[in-house]
Amino acid sequence: MRVSRKSRAKHVPVDDEEEKSAADEAQSAEVLEFVTALDEYKRKHQRKFPSWSEVLGVLRSLGWSRDRPAA
């Protein structure tokens, strides 16, 4: 007997669903921005599969930087 995904999902209270929905929406906008920038890079540089260094360059072009821990 197979169980559908919906029936396996945990019940989330309404308030949590609203908060989760807003967070998902913000994350979705960020994901879309990244995917669009990566697609533009691939087209511009004729790269079907960019290296991880190139992906890092795209992230940096979007303003990303890693926070360095205080030594």
C-alpha cells in the first residue's frame, strides 16, 4: 500500500504556515535571481556546465560573500 505525500506531511499550525510561506517566497526570489544570473553567464560564455569557480564568481557578482569568523 502506497501512502501519498500529502498524507505523510506533518500538520503545521496556520501561523507557522503563514511564516513559512513568507520565508519560502523570499527564498524563491533569491533562487530565481541566482538561476537567472547563472543562465546569463552560461549563455554569455557558451558554457553548458560552468565550473564551481565560475559559479562562485556568479554568486560574488550578485553580492554574496562568506562571513569570516573572528580569529
